[in-house]
Amino acid sequence: MKRDCLFVSEKKRRYLIALDERVVKANKKSYYVYYAVDVEENELILMKIYTTRNYPVTRSFREVLRVL
């Protein structure tokens, strides 16, 4: 498992991936949870938590996912 990722699955070829992000509020702070799911196997591929939500954060998540 990578150090900065909450969850990373094994590397394999995937054809259909769904990306989503959610806001989780805890202790009066907002955290943005980004995750990717393999639609065909209903398997969680990658999950990361960020403290901000903007274009560079979204792009970095997609780049990490591309390497997998």
C-alpha cells in the first residue's frame, strides 16, 4: 500500500472505472474523500482523503489512478 493512499488494490487491467468524491465533516473541518471503483467487479480500487477540493487535487488523484 502506498503511504499517502488510504486504500490501493492490486494492479490489473480495468475497462470501466467510476470516480466520485464526497465531503465528510468532522471536528468542524471538511475532508474530501476521492475514490475509484471497478464497475464490472464492484471493487474499490483507490481511496484518498484531501483537505481541499480544487482542480489540481482532482488531477493528482486521476494521475495516481492512471499509474495503477
